[in-house]
Amino acid sequence: MSSRPCWVEIDTGALKENFGLLRSMAGSETECMAVVKADAYGHGLRVCAPAAVDAGAGWLGVTSVEEGVAVRALCPKARILVMGGLFPGQGGAVIAHGLTPAVWDAWQAAELKSAAKGAAIGGGGLPVHVEIDTGMSRQGVSLDDLPAFLAHFDAGSPLRVEAVMTHLSASDEAGTPRTATQLAKLEEALRCIAGHAGAALEPVWLSVGASAALLTGGSEIVKLARRWKLRPMLRFGLALYGIPPQFAPAFARGEEPDALRKAQAQLQPVLAWKSRVASVASVQAGTEIGYNGTFVATEPMRLALVAAGYADGLDRRLGNRFSLLVHGQRAPLVGRVSMDQCVVDVTEIDGVEPGDEVVMLGCQGGECISAYDHAQVSGTIPWEVFTRIGARVERIGV
Ligand SMILES: *Cc1c(COP(=O)(O)O)cnc(C)c1O
């Protein structure tokens, strides 16, 4: 540890076991992509991408060409899907680093074709995943525009459709029709593609669904893939990092799918976020603590200063509303969280000294703080809790 002690520990063994569990749940005909976008959900690409490959992931999912280039340097053999698409001028980098882009706009296809020509790539030599907008209206080619888009894959094109892909907007909703509606639209797209036959239009994979889709069984996706003689591909993020998505609306008690129960019982959180006590002080009753005196000591108190603040990702909304772990006990955050520091009440915890470990997220003794605990108080979701952990917080594989 170099200097300021605020760090993240990544349990690579847990990550590998999670991948193995998800893969066994998905079944052998399904390809499981490990999603490592946004610095592996804030867990650190350098540690997590090679661990996912070690666990057997053949595919890694990233957002951008830049992230793809970073993953390529770590994982020379993995297939890398650039899920967020490319930007003008990035066709050459896609080819040079062996990335596989999601494409849905005509200009993206044109950019890739001209880069392929420059690299002397022959017919069908550059695989892409065509994204269909089936209802999320975020990215993807619409069903109306699909026939014209498919002309980019006509005979002689260097582009080849390796997968047909879509993203579900509500696979974490129990009992709403959104996913079924999206899958019906996806089937229309597959019908359109099949009717436009050409050598470069014979996809191998149907890439649909994230963590939540598997935990509800994923069986409709598998059936759809089978009907069109495709192999299903699922793209796991949150579950890979050991957090099962929560469903809202939730399943009725007793009606949770088996896959969800299994995941809840067996996934292991991968990340722990820690700091240390910088100093300890006693204050008198009536002392104001932190910016604007939002906490006033009601009695003589012992306070510990902790080297973690909102610049490290510790949400400012946690001030006066959350506890950290010290000596395996809950120490309430008193006053506002500052940029680089926060203060916890250790009056009830004996013998706290400078240098003692503080857990912001993870377990200590028998107590644990989860990403859901943070999310609930911050008014957000675990995905954001993780990805907001600051870049200056070192990620260490353990
Ligand atoms: C982030 C992302 C995923 C993974 O989502 P999780 O819910 O974290 O499993 C899958 N597919 C796409 C396109 C994504 O952007």
C-alpha cells in the first residue's frame, strides 16, 4: 500500500466461481459473455478481465473501442464485443485490435467497410453483431430500417453478421409483458434476416439478456434461439460480480424461479472496499461535527476520522444515515461526508486506534455491508454504487 489507505480488494476466486455457477445454470448450449465494461463495474479491469478468461469466459463485453483496446492488452485471445458501438474514425482500431463491434447504423457499417478495405480484409472477414432495437429505444436498428441495413452484408461485403443482438429493458420485472414483447420483435427481425439470405447473413449467435434474464430461467431466449438454429449468448455483468439483481415488481413469495433462488444462495460478492482510521478524538456534548454542523454530539463521544470521502465514491447522502464497520461493529457516519474524509462514531467500540481497518462495503467480523445497503440509502442501484468508486482507489486482487 503506497500512501493513503483507501482501497478495493477483489476476490478473484469468487469471481471465477460466480462465472462457473452462472455458466452451469445457463447450460452447455449457451455462450456466456463476461461483461467488463466501465472498468469491470468499478472492480478493476486489470484484475477482473484476466480472471474471467481464466474462469473460461471466451467473450468479454466492453462499452467502447478504448475499453476494448485496454482489454485486448490484458487478454490477447479473448473475443471482445464493443457493446456501445464505435465512433467515426475508429474502424481501424477495431480491426487492429481484433474487436467485434455491435453495429446498427448505416454509417457504422460504412466506416467498418472502408477500414476493412484498407486492411485488405476479404468477403465476410470482419464479424459484427447486429443490434436490433426491440423496444428499449437506446440503440439498435429498428424493424423498419432493418431490410435496408442488411444490404451492407450482401455478397462481397467484408462484414459478416456473427450474432443478432438485442438488449432487454425490463428483464428484472416479474409478471410484466415487456420481455415477451421484445422477444416477439426480435423474432420478426430474425424472420427478416432469414428472408434476406446471403453468405454474410448467417448468424451463429442470438445474443440476448443480462443477469436478470438468466435468473428468471432464460428459457424463452433459449427456445427462440433453437427455433432459428442459433446458439444463445447471455451477457452477464452484475451477477458475475456476485450480486443477484432484485426484481420489481418482485415475484410472489414462493414463486421465485429456481435459478434466482440458486443465485441468491450461491453467488459471492467479489468486491470489498476498505480504508483505515486516520486519527481518533474525544469531543464534548454539544460539539458540531463536519460541514455545517449537521451532527451535534449529544454526549461525550469518541470519533474516528476515516480516509474515505465522496471523491472516493462514498456517497454524500450517506452522512448521518449509514454506518461503516470498525472492529466488526457498526460505526455510524456522523456529520457530512467530505471530499476525502468522513467521521464515524466509535464511542461504543473499544480500543479503536489510528491504522485500524474500516470497511465501507464488504464484511468484517460477522457483519457485512452490501452494495444494496449503499444503494438503498443513496437512492440508486448496485451498478452505480460500484461504478462510482473513484479511480484513485486502488483495486487489488486477493
Ligand atoms: C451492461 C450490459 C449487460 C450486463 O447487464 P447486467 O444487468 O449487469 O448483467 C448486458 N448487455 C448489455 C448490452 C449491457 O450494456
